[in-house]
Amino acid sequence: MNIRKALGLLKEGNKIARKSWDKNTWIQVKYTLLESKISLPYIYKNNNGKLIPWVSSEDDILANDWRLIETGEESNISCSDGELFLALRKSFIASFIPPGGVFTGEKAEKIMKQFKKLLDKI
């Protein structure tokens, strides 16, 4: 698929990749979180478990080999308990935040209380 269709999927929260990239490389949109100093969503590239900002090349823009990464298709990448906790926390909080939105004050406190309850059950 071309970049226009691929970016449409990306905006919907999907992971996308070029066919020429290896199995553990894809791009995804990162939305802002409460503790983030970045106020707008941005695109990052997961390159074998390392997250880096994605800067498109002319080749990326003109390519027709973009593809959707299906859930579970990416390889399992191990991480420490601390990294897992942070990823879960960010994922949980992000599930309550609309694209481009940030919760503060009472709403943020309520979400964190719900998250702590969830963690206690794990």
C-alpha cells in the first residue's frame, strides 16, 4: 500500500511497516501522557525493541510496500519488570486519553487509582 493509506491506518492506532524492514521493526503513533513534556502526538519507530523517533525518508514517502502489522505478529521482546510496569501504566493511562487530549487534576487521580487497583489484582 502507499503512504497515504498507511498513514490512515497509523492514525487509527495501528502499527505499520515497510516490507523491506525486518520483522521486529514498525512505526506507531505515540500519544501524550501525563508525565510527558511533549504536548502533541508523534510517530516513533520500534527497531528491535528500541524506540526511536521516526524520520521519514524520500524512499519511505514514495514506497508502495507499506503493510499493516497484525496484532501478535511482532516478535516478543523481553523487558525487565520495571519496564513492563511503566509500559502497562502508560498503556492503561493512554486508553483513557483521547488523541491530543490530556487529563489533569481529579480525572488524572481517578485514573491512577483505578490503575493501582488493577495492578493489585495481577
